[in-house]
Amino acid sequence: MGPRGELIPDRREGSLSLNRGNRNLVVAASRGDVEAFAKLVRDHSGLVHRVALRMLGSDDAQDASQEVWVRVWRNIRNFRGESAFSTWLYRITVNTCLSIRQKESRRDERELGDEVPYLSEPSGGDADPEAATLNAERREEIQDALQHVRAEHRAALILRHMEGLSYAEIAEVLDVPDGTAKGWVSRGRAAMLVVLAEKNGLHRKREAGG
Amino acid sequence: MTPVAGVERWEVLEKIGAYAASELEGEEAREAEQLIFDRPDYRRLADSYARMLVMLSTLGSEEVEAPEVVIGYAVRRAYASAFLRQAETFLGALGRSYLDALVYYFGLRPARPEGYGGGA
């Protein structure tokens, strides 16, 4: 069990393979064992809700998480174990979030202005970047900025820099070639910085204006 | 702040982002380093990326628990679905049994020679 209380994917083989106990739960659930399914839900609900929260924001995360588990139960009989359960779960979660945000999926990336975007130093001049991240306002800014990044790029960015997946794993979750996954992460990262810098600039202007 | 020239702005932006994420190697990494070394605004861009990535990573590692209502809903739906599946199976079997009984009662099944495996 990890600090989040969920089963930790075994990354020793460079994949999201899971331990035997978890595999047994998946097999039992796929045969209609609701108790096993309930255990899977409890073990992995944090992962699903966390990704939904990052992808959609707090307003829609709960509905999305519920929808994910309905889809998991409906389809678990078709899960053949060709990919790891967590990869399959990430895929259902991301697809559910993308379908909820289908209307915005064609959203164009922000225009890049003439200036190089940058984030100002945290107030107080604290050089420790980790300390700055604990700021609630920053956290809100990030969550808000994420919503302005195109949905596919956002998904790739979240999986890479918030969930810590490799590009091969991201490609498997998003069902795209490795190069596309890498491109989406790169574009999402740049777009995210542009949005954050814009917000940061507005913030600086407000502060300068008193 | 210095204007960035031409259509390559996104490329430069993404290249420095990849460098800040430690994803560049060899020649590409050296090119990014040169850009950062030559231009203070790119240096600031790289710093901003680094700060953003730390923020994303820190936020990503924070514990998030699903609301109990989500877990309860998922489990209840599964129980209801399993119950309906079982009911469907049971009623299906019951219906078939009644049908068999009716067929037997009205003698609708064609007569078959009875055999007990003892040969002709």
C-alpha cells in the first residue's frame, strides 16, 4: 500500500503491472464477484478521482469518477489482462473525462504572444520552489490553468508530470504512438506555461495597480 | 522582455520545456543550453518551466481521496447489476422449466425411441 492507501503499481519491470492479489481481485470481479469489485474500487478510487479532478476540475470530477466505475464494472468481463489493470483503468478514466469534455476537445491552444512567457518569483523571494507550491492560490492557479490546455494535451501532461507515467505508458493509455504522446506532453507543457504566465502577468498588474 | 522571432517560437518554447524536464540528450541538450546561455529571457523561461514542473509534481503527489459517495455509488450499482443478472438467469431458467413442463403436459414433444445405452 502506498501513502495514498492504494495499491502501488509495480514499476520494476518498467510497466504498470500489479501484484498477484490485485490480479486475483480483477479475475474475481470479471466473473461477477461484487465483493472483489468493491475492493478494487476502494483500492483504486483515489487514482480515478485524482485524474478526474485534474482533467475536469472539482465540479465534474465526482460524476466522472462514478461514470468510470460504472464503465469498469460493465467492461471488466472483457478485460483480458493484455495490459496492466492500472493502464486499463487510466485509459477508461481519461476516455471518460475526454468524452465529458468532448465539446472542448477541439479547443485551440493559446496564441503565443510576442514575449517569452515567464512566472514571477514566489512572493517573499523564497528560492525553494516546493515552498511556493504549498501556496493555496498557486494550487488554484494551476488547476485553473490546466482547464485551459487542450484536452488531449492536458491528459498527456497530467499523466506525465502529475502521475509520473513513462511515454510508453502514456502512449498505451491514450492509444497513440509514442511520438504523439511525447508531442502532446510537450505541447501541453508549453501551453500550460503560457496560460500560467498570462495569469501571473494579470496578477502582477493588479498588484502594481494597487 | 525580448520579442521572440518568427514562427519558431513554439518550437523554442517546447525545446526549453523539454530541457527543463531533463528530456533532452546530446546535441539537442547542448542546443537548448546554448539558447539559455545566450538569452536571459530564455534563462527565465527555463526557470519558469522548472518551477511549473515542480508545482505539477508536488500537486500530483498530494493525496486525493475519492468521496465516499463515489465508492458507495459504484458498489451499489455493481450489486444492483449483479442482482439483475442473477434474476435474469433465474427467471430465464424458470421460464424454460415451465415451458418444458407445458410441452411435456400437452405432449407436444415428438416421441423419441428410448435408449439406455444398451445398444439396439
